[in-house]
Amino acid sequence: MRCFSELIVGYIYRDLCLPSNENTNFFERLDAENFKLAVNRPILDKLHAIRINGNNAAHKST
């Protein structure tokens, strides 16, 4: 789900011609003012939730 969300955000950036550096991480893309203005808050909140859960899953110690 995390990878899919990153792809969707990339498509949004491309389709809306939002400025982005290729080294920008997922959080920085979600936190960019241009992106926050283009995406409704409930969607942005869900993308952040996916990001956080993805981070937890990837970095969970066993």
C-alpha cells in the first residue's frame, strides 16, 4: 500500500505540474505547500497514515 501511495502521489505531482526534486522523500512530497493546496485534507491525512504505517512495518524489529 505504501508503494502504491507513493506512485499515486508521483502521478499527482506530474499531472498537476507541481515542482519536485527527484531526491524528495515521501514525507517531503506530502508536506509540500503546493501539494497540500492541491489535495483535500482527508486524502492527505490518509496518505500520511499509510506513510506512517508503512514506516512502522518496514522498521519493526522482531
